[in-house]
Amino acid sequence: MGDDAIKKRMARAKRRAVEDLRSFGYQVVVSDNSPVCLMAYNESSVKIIRICLDKPLPVDRKSIGDLLASPLISRELWIRQAGEERFDKHKIESLSRG
């Protein structure tokens, strides 16, 4: 798959994630994919989300796990498989322990 096709797939996945989050009452801030794709919040929670296509690389888990964040903030990896409507969602624990 070429770079343009991958970029289009990622853009569609991000749009779908934003729609999903908004349908559950979250406000969403879209980022530039490094290392966070989306930040979502509502009155009771905050999520930072990295979106991956097909199979996440170790760098995907590490980049979001290394972020310093309050324990109240959920770090999540959302994986979109080709042809699937839904995301596989995984909470990522902090990889950096002080």
C-alpha cells in the first residue's frame, strides 16, 4: 500500500474515532500523530489516544506509554484493522517509572 493510501486510511480512522468519542459525549482535540493523535475529555475523564493501522509497532506503545501524565488520564492505543468498523482499544500503562 502506498503512502497516499496509508495517509487516507489514517485520516478516515481518525475521523471515525472522533465521531465515536463525540457520540459518547467527549470533546475532542485532534493532534498531528506524534505521539498523540487525539485528546478527548468530558466532565469525568481525559483520554490521550494514539491510532494505529492494522498492527501497532513497539514504538507506538512506547511513545504513548512514555508520556508523563496524571493517573487520572487514560493513555490508549486504538487499532483499526483493514475492513473493520470498530477499533481494538488498549489502555497503556506508563512505561517510565520514576
